Amino acid sequence: MADDRDDTERTEDPTPRRLEQAIDRGDVVKSPEVSNWFMIAAGTLTLMVFAAPMAQSLQSTFRGLLANSYQLPADGPALTELVKAVAREVLAALGIPMLLLCLAAFAGNILQHRLVFSAEPVRPQLSRISPGAGLRRLFSRQALANFAKGLAKLTLIGSVLAALLWPQRYRLATIVAADPAVILFFVRSLALQMLGTVVAILAVVAAADYLFQYRQWYERQKMSLREMKDEFRQTEGDPTVKGKLRQLRASRMRKRMMSAVPKASVVITNPTHFAVALQYERGMNAPVCVAKGVDLIARKIREVAEANDIPIVENPPLARALHGTVELDQEIPSEHYRAVAEIIGYIMRLRGAVRTSRTL
């Protein structure tokens, strides 16, 4: 199979069809760092915007429960209703933030590639349970790159967070004795600073990782020369067959033209390189080209015309112009009406004079 060959054979850039086939079977560009960034960014936004409303709503709910706990019925149906009421309050407080996190997870994937529904990634494969294949994946270039990326990310984020927390080390040591409201405000402020820093760092990491994953994916789709030829045959057809078809069509066209030359009124020549056979009868709007050609075909047209007593007129400029502007079975362009009319008129007058002399 093509996938079993050495990757060094794949030196050609993938075609659009190859890339489309890869996407259809579920092989898409996907960076987990991009998805992680969307989730962390959404979590940071949620904390900034919804933390206070959520805290107030949950505080009011549970404060009421604790303050009136001795009045709450504890029998079966009443307890069930109580649990449902608390669940509704919690869902109302957390609903919008959870929806935002779900949308962020969806956006992190949909922005990297379009939606693809394929059973190929979950199809059973022996290579997935093969110990040898597992070891090769474990120590592959992709695995080593992921390990290096994770280590570098951990080191970078840890260093930046340590630098951010170092000036706060004395406040952190004394915060345990402060009022709980002050502690919460301080912790929220510090958490937002740390999350904002992490989001900024991960944005750079996600962009770099996406480019790396795209390059890896593109390299996987590269093709060998044989694959390029096979795809060309599948999409464009076998070049040998197409060449034979072109030859067959050209042969049929030549035969049709030669059979139409005896019906022509005149053949205009170069005299040796071009030949255009025109047919004109009374009632026609303009003369029609029934045959044309260059070199060998032009010579064959002249031979057929001579054998059938078709007048041959040498007019190099007109022959070249007609050959380049008129197609088979089409009327000549209007700019050549006058020149062709003079030739056909002369031939018709000549034929009339010949018939008159024969009658006398």
C-alpha cells in the first residue's frame, strides 16, 4: 500500500484532491493547544464577568438554607422538592458560564477545521494494539516534539508565575490572618492576574503549535511520483487513452472535412500552407467554412478540390485570416464579406460565361 512505503519517496506537494480526501477520512489539522487556550480564555472571562454574580446568587441560596434549616421539612417528597429547588438555583447561577465554556470548547475545534463526520479514526486497526507500533509511536518525532513542547510550556509558565508571585510573597504570608472578605478579593485579583498572564503566554504557544501541527499534517499528505501519476489517471484519465481519443477525433474530423470539400464553392489557399474551403448557395446569409487546414491537410484539401473541379484561388492574406477566425460549419466573419464576395462573384460570372459559350 502507498502508506507502507518509505516517507522519503514522498517528495511532491499534495494535490487539492489529496488534501480533501485526508479531511474526509478524519485526518485534519488539530492542535490541542488551541483548544486549551480557548478553554482557559473562556474560564478567565467567566471569572472576570460572572464570578461576582455567581457568588452572590449561590451565597443567597445557601445562606437561606442554613438560616432556615430547622424549618425545612425532611420527609421524602419534601426533601426531593428541596433538592430540585437547590439544583435549579445552582443551574441558574452556573448556566451561562457553563454554556460559555462549552461554546469555547466547540470554537476551539471548529476554527481549526470544518466539521467532519468520519468513522475512519475509530475503525479497528491492528497497529493500535501492536506493541511494536506502540513503541514506535512512543518514541516518534511527534511524541518527542510533544514532550519538549510540554516541558518548555511548563517551564515558561512556571517562571512567569513565579516572577508574578514573588513580589506578593510577604502579603501571602500574612493574608491568612486577614478578614475573609479581604482574602477573597485578594485571591480573586491575584488569580485574574495569573490567568491573564497564562492566557497571553498560551496564545503564543497555541499559534506556534498550530503552525507546527499544520506543517506535520502537510508533510504526511505529501505524495510520491507514482501516487501523482495514479491520481492524474483517476481524475484526468490515462494520457495514452486520451491521446488515442484525440487522434481518433482528429481523424474523423479530417474525413468529414474531405467529404465536404466536393460541395465547396471555392478553396482559398496560401498557396501551400493554408487552405480554406467555402460553400455558398443562393439564399444563404454568408459563405460557410466546410473545411480548413495547414500543410498536409491543406494539400489534401487542394487535391480533393482539383479532383472535383472546385475552383482554387490563391489569396495568402485572406487564407490566413479565414483560417484563424472562422470555425468549421460556421459563417465567415462580416469583415471578410467583401473579399470573399468578390471571389465567389467572379467564379459565378466565370461559370455563367462558360455555360453560355457551351450553349452557343
